Amino acid sequence: MNRWFYIMAVVVVSIVMLPSVAWAQLDAAAISRAQRQGQNVNLGGDFGGMEDQQGEENEDSTKINRIRKPLESYYFDDSIRALPNFQWTVDRNMNDVKIAPLDTLITNWRIDYPYYTDGVGDMTLGGLGQSTLPFNYFERSNSPDFEFAQSYDAYTYKMDNVPFYNSKTPYLNFMYLESGQKRYREEHFEIVMAHNVSPTTSFNVNYKARGTKGLYDWQRTRNNNLSAAFAHTGKRYSVHAAYINNRIEQRENGGAVGLWAVADTLFEHPSGVPMKLAEAEAANSYRNNSFFVKQAYALPLVPLTDYDFSVADLPAIYVGHIFEYNTWSKLYTDKLAKYTNDRGELDANGEYKPVEGQYYENWYISPTITRDSICERVISNRVFVEAQPWDRNGAVGRLGGGVGLDMHYYSQFNLGSYVGGGNDVHKETSWYAYGAVSGKIRRFADWGADVKFYPSGYRGGDLSLNAYLALTARFRGHPIILSGRFSQTRQSPSYWQDNLFSNHYVWSNSFDKEDETRFEVSLNIPDIALELGFWQGVVSNKIYYGANSLVAQESSAISLTSLYARKDFRIGGLHLDHRVLMQWSTNQEVIPVPLCSAYLSYYYEFWVEKKKVLRMQIGIDGRFNTAYYAPSYNPALSAFYNQREYEVGNYPYLDAFIMAKWKRMRIFLKYQHANMGLFGNGEYMTVAGYPQNPGMFKFGISWGFYD
């Protein structure tokens, strides 16, 4: 009985849903042509309302059936609409989005750390979920907003990286990876749920939980990131809204007591490596809550009819508003404790003598315990107007500008508020104007420019100017893309670079504005997997953290040059992928960079059987950088500082992996740091004092559901 009930239910649902399915599968262009020719297109399921062969309508066809409109948004062209599902992110200031297809392949899925997916990746404290800093100077963040959390940019959600989805069927993706023993395990859990209630309206939830229980002493880290987003991209009106929650808990061990503890000594387990802050029980806790809503409305400059599929091809004006609320807080705790460096110094006989040390020299508020709490909040409103003189892809496709108002709140403890028991709150208001123009000249050139200026008040005089040009040519059908970018910035120091009162660091500065000029040229030939890049930058009044972890400013100009090359070779199923970065800095004490950084991947990809259901990859990934005075990391400041005690590098770090994709399932097997103890100088650090993970086995699974 139950079986027949289910069969009847399926039949009834199929009959009810048939008209909408038929409409969804009907080509929009064909509908438009039929309407232009005066034909009656009725997909409401009532075929009695159609014209007969003599062109006469039935007399009782008085009911007008509403049709389900397809995706008509001006954001997406025909090639994007044809995809079964895709995702995008929004621009912070103007009426634009950035398209990205959903990644369900195994091409780069073996790269489980997010900061290794682009270029040569980041230097890191070692564990999943911990702080990172890009090797490439030109990829580092220069935002003045809550700099204490910028080392987690590879993990956290922000307005400009929250994903939105459009899918023909409900989309669900589940991912779980783990490694190591249960007590020291690294884990990565991720779930994505996306659903379209109509072709133009969707909502989605993304949740990621990543971290390590700590292979090294006092290393446990938890990084939880949530975004819940809603989007409506209609013919005229569009709205994007999202709630973001980022939570980070990181124990801070301060790094190894010396290079010898990692490079010259073999401990039975990594937890035996002596750390500077392990006994101090130092920890950082970060909280972020953010909400934004972005709206835009199109006003066509010519009459709009039902025959016009999208506003993108018509002259129009867009009016929009952006509201953003963003609050970050940081709590740092520790207690007074010393560490012992067994090789602190040499005695007269040439033997090592233990030396006791203390990580922090100063204890301004309490001599035994630290509890530093700071908070930053920004409420932003932006209004913009954008003109589309001809069409969205015209020679002058878009021309617009806007004004914005930011209200800043900064909270920290200081001696003046000690009696009252609360934190001192400082408020600032900044307003600015910005503009942008962009266009396309057929398929040959894309160009654009934007400017942002703060006229007066807080951050008064700050300026950001950017311009780009991309030229596309074809050689024997293969696209060759030559692009160039130019930027000029003048930026005030962040509030925390000028003002900080904590248990270990206190300063009150009045730094000058940083001035930086950058120029970038790149050549990209996608069909042969070739990419070449050149960056040149000159920065003056650079603000940085010196060898004593104190913030400082270098008035003289510093020149930086970067050369990047990516070339992937393919011989049958054999892939030989190469990414190499060369960098030069005229002042390594202010901006230290390694001469060479590389990420190499050699693997073989093949179908396991003739039906082509199971595809596999077997290979090795490798990372390397030359020796230099790599930055170290200060837990109380959550900042990378320029230590000058010793150089690290010249160590190859290799991962052996097996990847597989069976239908919608991806399987992950890897032995990380496979060369540990076999070869190399033992300096497996990218951040001074912080060793990378030792050899350990990883496995994981990713499963996508589309219905």
C-alpha cells in the first residue's frame, strides 16, 4: 500500500510541476523571438488558450496565466546563465559582481590549506587555522581596518568574499578532512547549502570549522566561519545581503626557544619541542559579527518592454545603496612564566649553557597576569550612481561614483579608565567620495580606473588611485592576454598603530601617511598554462614592526621588485606544474622577503577504468624558499615582526598524495611532510621559531548533492 501511495504521489507532483519544468527548459531567446513576431506563447499548461490554425483565439480565453520568468539579471551574460550552477561575490563600492564556477573537480583539491591555492602561498605558524602572511609582498593586505585579524584573511569571511549562488537544483556539499592521532588531530569540516526559490532569488549558508588540537605544545587552534546570504538579481532590482560570524581561538606558544630545538634535535614527539610561552598559557580569542545589505535599481533610458530580455544591452542608470556593520574584538591572556633555552650561550669550554628567558620584557598593568581586551566597530553607508551610456560591455560600459560615511568606534583599556572599571572609547567619523569608469572594446581590450579620496577630517587627505588595461589577441585560435595595472595610494596609519595601551606594549605615535606607487604587468596564455608577472613598487614612510616588536616608521623610500612565473607541462596524463617567485627589497630590515619561493607539483592523472567513472591523481607537492631573516610572530600584538636573530629556509617540504573522484564524491589521501628526517637542513620553518607540521597521514572526503 505504501509503495502505491508513493507512486501516485510522484505522478501527481510530476503533473503539477510539468509546466514549470517546461518553462525552465525553454530557451529564453526563442521566447523573445516568438513574442516579437506577435505569437502567443503560453506555458501555463492551458493549451486551450493558444491560437488555432486560422489564427483565431478561443472565446473563453479571458484568463492570463503568469509565466515564470528566467534569470534576466544584467550581471550575467548568456555563457554564465548556461551553467547549471555558479557562484559570485559582490563589489564593495560599485554595482558589480565577480563570477566564479563551483569547484567540484579534483584539479586543486589536494591543496587543503587555503593559503596555498594562489601563487606560491603564505608563510604560516604551522597548524591549520593559524595566522599566515603571503610570501609575495604585493599580495599582503594594506587595509587599516582591525589589523590584528588580518593574518587570518585566508580563512575569514568578509563582504568582498562572501559567496552567492545560482543553481538550477538545490546544491549541498559536505567536506571532512582529518589527520594525525586523535589527541593531536587536525580537522577540516565544511558544509555548503544553496537553493534558488526562483531563477532570480536564492539563499545559501556556508559553514567552515578548521583547526588543530596541537601537535606542538600549547598549539590548539579553532577557526569557525559562518556566512548566511540572500540574493535577488532581478531585471531591474537587485539586493545582496549576508550575515557573517567569524570566531577564532588560538593558543599562543610563542615559537620554539631556539632554532636548534627544531633543526638540531630529534624529539620523540613534536610536543617535546620547548616553546617560549607554553608555561605562560597565552591565548588569543577573536570575535567578529558583520552584516551588510547592498541594493541597486536600474532606470532604463529607453522604453523597456517585455521583449527586452535584460537591461544589460540598454542605456541605463543604476542607483544603489550599501550598508555595512562590522565589529571585531580581541582578547589576549597570559601569565608570568619563564622558559629555559638549553643552548642559550657557550661557556669558556665551548659547551652550551642553559639560559632562562622571558618572552615579554614589560608588564605595565599587572606584574603577573594579562587580560588585554580591545574592540573595533565600523558602521558604513555608501550611496552610488552608475551610468551605462550604451550597453554594459560597451567602449564606455559604466561610469559612476558615490559618497560614503564611516563611523569608527575603538575601545581599549587605559589608566584613565581604570578607576571606573571600563574601557576607554574613542570615536571618529570619516567621509569620502569615489568614482569608477570601465569599458570593453569588442573582445580585444578591457580597461578601467577608479579613485577614492577623503577630503578632510579623520583620514583626511587619504587617496587611492587605480587603473588597469587588458589586451587580448589570438594566435592560431589561442588567446594571449597582456594586462597592466597601476596604483597610487596615500594612507593614514591605523588607529592601533598610533594608539595602544596593553600590559606588554604601550605607545602613542603620530606617524606620517604611507605613500606607495605600484606597477604590474602580466602575460597569460591559458591554453598552454603559462603566466608571467612583474611587480615594481616604491613605498615611503613604511610602518612596520621592528626586531623589538615595537611599531616604527621608515621615512626613506624602499623599492620592491617581484617576478612571478607559472608554467604547467602536460605529457599525456603526467602533469608538471611550476610556480616560482623572485623578490628583491632594498631594505630587508624593514621589508624582508626571500629571494626565491616556489611551489611545485608533479602528479599523474588517469581514468581507472573504461567507463570513465573513477578518476585519480597520484603525485607529490613541494614548497621551498631560500634562507633569509624570516619574520616571527608576536602573540600579544597578533602581528608579524622583523626578527634579526637567525635565518631560516633552504628546506624542501614535500607532500605525497592520492586523489580520486567517483561521480560526485572526491576522496583525499595524503602523507604530509613525507621527507621529514630523510633530507633537508631541518629548518622546516617559514615563520622564524614556528615549525611546520611533522610527517603525518591525512584523509578526507567531499560529496556534492545537486538535487
